[in-house]
Amino acid sequence: MTVIADTWLELGSGVAPLSNAAGLPLARTVKLVLDPLVIRPAQRPHLGHALLDEDAAGELRERIREAGGDLASTAAWFTMMKTRRRARKITSGSPQDLYFQKAYELAKTAGDPSEAAADAALDEVHDPGRISAADLREFLAATADRVRSVIDEAWEVAAPAGADPDLAALADDLADGGFDAFDAATERGDGSAAGRALAAPGAARAAGMTAREVPEPPAVGEQASKAHLPDPFDRSILERLFQQVSSLGIAGTQALSALVDDEARRTADPWQLAAEESRLVMSAGRTALDGAGSAGRILDTRWQREAFVRRAHRMGIDAREGAREAVMRRLWARLQGRELRRTPADATDAWDLIDGATRSVILDRRDAAKSQMGRA
């Protein structure tokens, strides 16, 4: 983050709408703009490491500098869209979540900001025919009994707990860039077997998926807050869908009903995910995070390279406490989101997803640990 922060400060006041009070990029700026649209660590994995060598640091710095004009234009478009949002009395959704990537798209394609173009972009984002989180909440309130019956029917036929397969070789193969072991494990259904093993007492809780002794059928749900989400298996149908439903672009009651029913049935599946590939990524991720083999060493090295981890350790603070479970929850959320968008994972995505979830938690822990150490 130091390279990003230092280079961002060079961009000046033009990117202030994308910055915090210290002039550094907002967390949402990094997550929604810099990472996926400028740095693109999925295509350039050498730029995604927590600790960069001199060449990689120079390349990262240059990419941000080269994007400076686009980022300043993005900031201008974002400001215009917020202005028009207020003028039109739009209150739904978070402006950063909804507009950052659209503003970057406009910066690259539409020239200088204008009210007309901003209004057109707002119309696209806030399509009146598109199902919103509020629509989802109202729908679930009106159909709670029917949705409850779909959940119950799915759980009645859920497979019992079975043996947990050894996936150490798979995790190592993925970490080393191999795909053959993943394809073979998919055919065998190893991800499903590992997911079914979570039905054993305490197993899902140990994996960070639930606070309960064994997973239970979810509630339909009446309220949801992204700041206070339960563990994945403990989330209601509303909590599983409300953050993403607006971005899915679905319209009409029939499409919403199908979305809800699919999610209700998914809760009874192994790992509460529908695709075998998704289940296998979760299973391999759990194995890698347990620390064995080359996969475990690669993830452990990510942490050991962090100065804040070593500094916290000297102060008697465990910066990694609960991190394994946090990575598993984040990995699950990303896989569930991909299934909602009908872009399931495959062998080529698997390690990037595991490593990316780890990297994301490290970034969160870095800020939290620095604050904790400051108080200490």
C-alpha cells in the first residue's frame, strides 16, 4: 500500500473526490477502481504481492501515474453524478459502490462531464425496472411462507455428513499453477464431499462458516446490514442477496422469485454453493489456510512479509487472530457472488480467488493492527 499511497499523493487535488481526509485513496477507490481497473493483479500477479521488489514497485508506480488523467476525470464524473443524484433526490444505494466504476468508464469513453451524460448514467444505474434491495425486502415479506417451504424442502433431502477428503496435493498444485488436479477433483466431487463433511458437529464452525455447532436452515429475513453480517451459513436469504441484487440487473417478479428460490435451495448444498467448482475452491482454500505444503507456505509468507505482523508480535498482539476464518468467509462471499452473476470459478481462477481473499484480509488487518498498536 505504501507504493500506492505515495504515488497517489503525486496525483494532486484532481483525485480528491476519490481520496480520504489524508489525501490517500479511499478503500473503495482501491477495491473498485485501482485494483480491478488500473493495477489488474489478476493479469499481473507480480503486482498483487504485499511486498514488491524494486522492478514491480516501479511498474506499479508507473501504472498509477499513467492513469492519473483518467483518475482525475473519474473523480470529476463521480462528483457530477453525485450532484445530479442530489438534484434528482435519489437516495438508494451507496454512491461510491454504484458510481465509481461507472465514472471510470465515462472517464475513458465520454470526455468531459456533462449533466446530460451524468443523468443518462444515473438512469442506467437506477433503472426503474431493475430489482432493488428494497424490492427484495418487500418481496420476501410478502412471500415468506412460500420461501420457507422451499428452504425446508431443500434441507429435507440434503446429504448427511461424510468423510472429508485430503486435498493437500490439490492445494499445492493450484499454488504451483497447475490445473490437472483441480479438474480431476471436480470430476470426483471432492468439493461436495468436503462440504458435506461440514455437517459434522463443530466442523462448519471450525471453518468459519457458522457460529452454531451444526449448520441450520436459514431464516427468510426481515432486516439486513452489510456492517453486521453473520457468518455465511447463518445469513438469512435477505442477507445473502441484498448487497448484490441491484447489480444483477434482473427485472420483474418472476425473475426475482427465481433468484430467491435458487438461493433458498443453494443453502442446502455442500458449502451452501451450487457449483462443484465453487465447492472445490472453498475446500482447497481451507486446506491451504491450514498451513501445510507449498500452498500453506505461500499464504503464510504473505503474512510474514508484513512489517505490521512482526511489529504486532513484538508487542504481544496477534495480528492474525481469526484471520483464517475471515479469509474463508471472504472467499465464500466472492464465490457466492460469482454464482449469482452466473460466472462460476474454474481451475484458472481457483488460486487467484484463494490468494486474493487472503490479500484482502491482510489489507484490512494492516489498518486495524496499526490502530490497535497505536492505542497500545
